Amino acid sequence: MALITTGNGLIRDLEKFGALGVYVPLEGGFEGRYRRRLRAAGYVTLHISARGLGDVAAYLTGVHGVRPPHLGKKSTGSGAAVGYRYYVPPIVTYQLEQLPPKSKGLVLWIIEGYILSDQELEFLANLPKLEPRVKVVIEKGGDRAFRWTPLEKTLLAS
């Protein structure tokens, strides 16, 4: 792996396939360089963790309800102690509305992607087909060198 990398191969494959599974060295640092290259190429990056996503389709593309930790507070006098439900706008749709005019699109960079199920990975692999301005990069695990494969190929392997 070169010390200084241009990232052109990653950007080219991301534009070609739409969704990539990446394997990064465990000591870190490489993903920051590639995210910087993506921003320099005209993309806006959104960095999120796969932990706690819940229903990926609802979280990213639909209005969904969340309940904060209730800490023993009740929403009604006779009901369960679950607290109030708050509705949150869809993350990807909201970010797409806020894109700068000259932006190429949104890159959704998801860390800890190894915990996602095959069904969730399949939705994320198809997300660029549903919304062409969205590209997806999922960190699937560790490796000795930074490498990537199309996300559909990682689905076939599992």
C-alpha cells in the first residue's frame, strides 16, 4: 500500500458499482484518507456506525419513531414505563435535501458493518439503485491492507 494514495480506484469503483464493502487495517487511518479523497472529488460523506441502526430501511429512508431511555418515567399513569415516542426524519433523505448544488452526491460510510445481516446488506447494496445520488461504503472487517470489493460480491461469499 502506497503511503500517499490518490483514491482514484476507489472513487471509480464506487461510481461504477454504487456500493462497496471495504476491509481496512485495524490500526486505522486509511479510511480517513479515502474519505478526504471522496470529499475532494465532490462527494459529501456521512459517517455512521452500524450498531444501533435497528431497521436500516426505516432509519435511512423513512420517518421512524424512537424512544429515548425512559429512566423510570411513565408516559401515562396506567401504562408501561416506556416513555414518549419521538419521530425522527429519514437520515439519507434529509442529507440529500441539504446537498450543495455542485455536489456529486452523498457517500454513506458505515463502520462496523460486519454486524449487519444479509438482508440489511442487500438493502444497502440496492440503495444506490433506488437513489442514484447515494453511494454506500461499508467496513466489512479488517485486513493487512486497505482493499474493497463490490458489496454484491461480499453477499455472494457469505
